[in-house]
Amino acid sequence: MGNNLTRRVDPLEDFFRGFFVRPVDFGGGGSLANLSTDAPQMRVDVKENAEGYEVHAELPGMKKEDIHVHIDGPVVSISAERKQEKEVKEGEKVLRTERYFGKVSRSFQLGQEIDEAKANARFNDGVLELSLPKKAEAQAKRLTID
């Protein structure tokens, strides 16, 4: 018997390839127990203006203390983990659970380095909002020869 694997492709990721926002794939990870075809993906909107980038990431059901943002030059990584809370009452039997528990993460590369000292993050109503100012480009210095 053959093994038929299907890979879901996000059309927006393909659209953004080659533009200013490029998804960065660090390889698959995670345990088999957390892998599911129904595992949610983090939906991200990125907007650019003259001063920087605005990022909105949907993270419903997450707690802000379980969300981590890492900036390395032009690469922004967002990760979050929803922990399963075991709340089974005596005599109760769980027949089905459709809520996802586990880690979700996204990394993408912007067109310019981010000024980490001026970056700002807010989390409200399940949406992470990042304000990422562009780092001023270093001015080239011309040396005079004595």
C-alpha cells in the first residue's frame, strides 16, 4: 500500500515569496502527538510604511505570557504555546475535544533590519500587534587620502 501524503500550501506564502516578506522555514519539529492536519496556523498580516512595519498575528486562546517574539536583524520570529489544562471532573468522561494544544510559530524576513530598541508589542483580544521601526541605514563614509 502506498502512503499518500498531502501538503497544504498557503497561497499567501507563495504570493509573498520574492517580495519584501519572505517566510523562513527552520524545518519541521514537534512531537507526533501534537501534529495534526487540523493544527491551526498563525495568520499574519504585515504592512510597511516609511518608518517601519506593522505586524498583526492572530493568536486566539493564547495567553500573552506564552507568546515570544524574537528579532534578529530583518528576521522576525513569533512563537506561542497553548497548554492543555486538565479539568476533568469526577464521573465526567471526555468524548471529543477539538481544541488544539501545542506550539505554533512563524518566522519571516522583512526588507530592512529592525531597530529592536524601538520595537513595541501589544496583545489584545487574541491579536498580537507589533510595531517594528526600521533601523537607520549606516551612512557610507568617504575617506580622504593624505
